[in-house]
Amino acid sequence: MSHAARLSPTSALKLVSPAIATIADVAALLATGDALDRVVPSVLGIVADALGAHECSLWRVDETGLWRAYSLGDSATTVADVRKRLDDNSLVGDGLALARLTTGPRLLGAIVVGMEREVSTEEFVLLTTIGTMVAPALVHAEYSRQLETEVALRTRQIEQQRRFTERIIDSMPVGLYVIDREFRIQAWNRKRETGMQGVSREEAIGRTIFEILHRQPAELLREEFEDVFSTGRIAEFQMESKATGEHRTYRITKIPMRVDDTAVTHVITIGEDITEWREAQQRFAQAEKLAAIGTLAAGVMHEINNPLATIAACGESLQLKLREMAEAGQETPRESDDYLSIIEQEVHRCKRIVNGLLEFSRPRAVGKELVDLNEVIEKTLFLLKHHATFKKMSIELDLDRQSVPMVDGNAEQLIQVFMALLLNATDAMQEQGRVKLRTRGAGNGDSIVAEVADDGHGIKRPDLRKIFEPFFTTKPPGRGTGLGLSICYGIIAEHGGRIEVDSAVGQGATFRIFLPRVTT
Ligand SMILES: Nc1ncnc2c1ncn2[C@@H]1O[C@H](COP(=O)(O)OP(=O)(O)OP(=O)(O)O)[C@@H](O)[C@H]1O
Ligand SMILES: [Mg+2]
């Protein structure tokens, strides 16, 4: 460089001006901040043009060593050549000129130019200057590439996390949605997409809850949400719905959610179908209640039976006494015969009730044997054939003939059960009613279900829970004691089975008896 000082200013300018033009071109390119893959070949092209080089390449140093990153023209230069020249600090000579690319003490690589002629000092200065400019661009490119990789990785992680969370809420067997302060839906799970009331996620997201749940009164919905937004407390309630056609019970839970730990920003709503759970609970409660009534009844009945027997015996003795007096020609009070027969009748009525109650609370431990339930039903029908109201009914029989429904039971008691059910059915129907009797395998084949379905007036919902209680009757006085179904309940329970009812007003009633099957 020292001989540059000996040049006249004009010739120096002549020499320097193409260099300045080259540097300006390179600077302009680097300033674009364009991807390094595109900038570096262009920079090398400009350098090669400016110097008339036949080879121009960029070499990089990284943890894997020194390597050729880009190359223009035929290159005979090897890694060893470049390494040695850099190590020896012999940057110019033998048709090669090298510009170190450094940032602070760190060597990033080198630009290597191959020329037919010797490289002038000015050209070397130009090359070094370009090297100085390219180095930071390389570092930036490195950073931005790292950043790109990092961003891509994070984006993938976030996407995975999002999908994972979505899967969680989609896998839940409950309907779930989330709304924001504007009542706009922000999340809508798979369960809410399915079923008759299902709405697709695409349709729901972004719309207000009032638009989507348009069947529910908007004001009530708004109030429920406002309550959670303002109090920040979980709200839970049960809801009856007939939206699917059948009567179902849902447990609705509204949970406040805070995105930044301050005010409530969203409300999560979970809807859970608890119909089966509630029915099971009610059945359980009913079984417990009936058991308690049974124990009480058994105690009371036992106490009543003895005085009844005494009254009956006294009545009989009086009757005998009066007969003896009459035979002896003695005068007896005129009404005494009538009174005594009333006493006898009433005692008998009490006994029937007592026995009925005892049947419910503690069915007699009667002998059991293998019984064909189909035969039991046929025998019941035979016995009822002559019953006046029964004649007007049409009976539809659908008995399982394939796998004979054998149970371990007492045929007499089982006939009593079907008789009570059929008599109730006739009571519930107008003339020309229809009763269907059906037997089938149930459960995993380990039980049998016998159905008695009528098309009568049906049972009111609140009554459904009471019909198995002793003395519950809706029939006029003198028509029913309300013991029929409670006796059925007791007998079936004693047989290790259960009795269920399915009914609604105006839609008939179906009684189902489940009994353990005996495989022969
Ligand atoms: N098939 C049915 N359809 C409509 N309601 C019914 C049916 N079976 C029973 N019920 C209702 O259940 C109540 C109780 O029946 P349950 O057989 O225990 O007593 P009851 O028939 O009233 O009197 P009892 O059988 O002692 O003569 C009935 O009064 C009636 O309201
Ligand atoms: Mg009855």
C-alpha cells in the first residue's frame, strides 16, 4: 500500500474510482438485507467483474471446519490452500488474493479471488474492504437463519400444543364451549358438533352464543353468563331438555376463566348428560325408601296380625254362641247377625291387606324351581281369559322362542306379578286397548327381560317415583288398594331381579321385569 502514496492524485483517483464504484455496488446489495444465498453470488460476481478474476469464491468457517460456500468460475483452489494461506497470512501472491472475513477475533471465512495476473495493491485494498463489509452481513445472515429456525421450531411447538389442547377438549365426553366478554364463541368441542343439536366448529367460532343457541332464551343465557363474569364464581345447575326428542337431564357448569389473572375474560361452559346417572340415583333412592317402608310395614303387620286373629276368633265364638241361643229358643238381638258378618268381612279385608303388605316387605320364602317365563305368561293369560274387561283387550305376544327364558323362580308368585301388571294395564285403557307382552335376553345374555306394554293413559312423571310404594293409588276408593305394584316389586326383588317402568302421560306404560337367566 505504501506505493499508493507515490501516485499523483489524478492517477490515484483514476485507480480508486472503479474501486469506489465496486464498493458502492456491493454496499447497495448488502443494504438490501436480502437473503444471503442471493446476495453473496451477486457480490462475488461484482468482485470478479471488477478484478477480471477467473475464480471468485466464498469460504466459511464453522464447527465442521473450513468449506467452500459459494464459487464463481473454475476453481482449482483447495481447502488446504486456503487454510495454509490464512495460517501463513500470505494473502496475496501466486495468482490468488484472499480477504479475511472476521468479526472481532472470530474468523468467519474468506473471499478468495484467482487471477491470471498479479493482484495490485489497490485491488487488494478493494477486496479487503469488500471483505470487511461482507463479514457483518454474514454474521447477520447467520443470526437471522438461527432466528428463522428458532421461530419455525417454536411455531411448531405452539401448533403441537394447540392441537394437544384441542384433542383434550375433544376427547371429553361432555359438550364444551368458551365465550369471551362479547359473548363470542372462542372454542367449541367435538361433542358440541355431534348429535341432533350439533353445530360445526367452523360455524360456531366467532359467532355470538345467542346466534348459535337460538332455541334458548337469550336474556336468560346473558344473565347466567353475566353472573359468572361479575362474580367470578363457578355456576352449576341442572337443565331438562327435550331437544333430542326424549327427555334428558344435563348438568351445566359455567366456569370463569382469566387469561391474565385479573378480571374474568372468558366463561367455559360444560354440558354433561346425566340422565342415566340421575335415573340410577333415583332408582337407588327408591330402592332404599321401599326397603325402609318394607321393614316398617313388616313390623306393624306382625303386630296387627295377632289382634286381627283374636278379633276373628271372638267374632266366630259370638256367632256360635248366638246360633246356640237361637237353637235353644232363646231370643237374640236382631242386628247381631248382621254386625257379626260385617266384623268377619272387615277382618278378612284387613287380612288381605296385611298379607299383601307382607308379600311386599318379606315375600314368603317359597320353593323355587326352574321356570319357563314364557309358560308363566301364557298361564297368566289363560287365567285372565274370563275376566270381563280383559276380553275387550287385544293381546300381542312376542315371546322369545329361540332361547327359552328359564329362571329360578316360583311360578305362582310370578303369575301373580304378571296378573297385577295386566290388571293395571286394563284399568289404564279405554275399551279396545292393546297390550304387548314380550320376552327377550338382556344384558350380556345373563338376564331376561319380560315386558308388559300397554297403550293406556300412562303415568304422570311425578307419580313414576311413587307407584311401587304400598298404598299409592290413583284409582277411586274401593277400586284399588295400591298394593299391586308393591307386591310385584317385593316378589321380583326376592327373585334377584328388578322391575322398571317407562311411561309418559298419553303414551301408555311399559313395565320391564329383569330376572337372572338360568342356563340349562
Ligand atoms: N299400566 C299402567 N298405566 C297407568 N298407570 C298405572 C299402570 N300401572 C300402574 N299404574 C299406576 O300406579 C298406581 C299403583 O298401581 P298398583 O297396582 O300398585 O295399585 P292399584 O292398581 O292402584 O291398586 P291394586 O293393584 O292394589 O288394586 C295405580 O293406581 C296407577 O295410578
Ligand atoms: Mg294394581
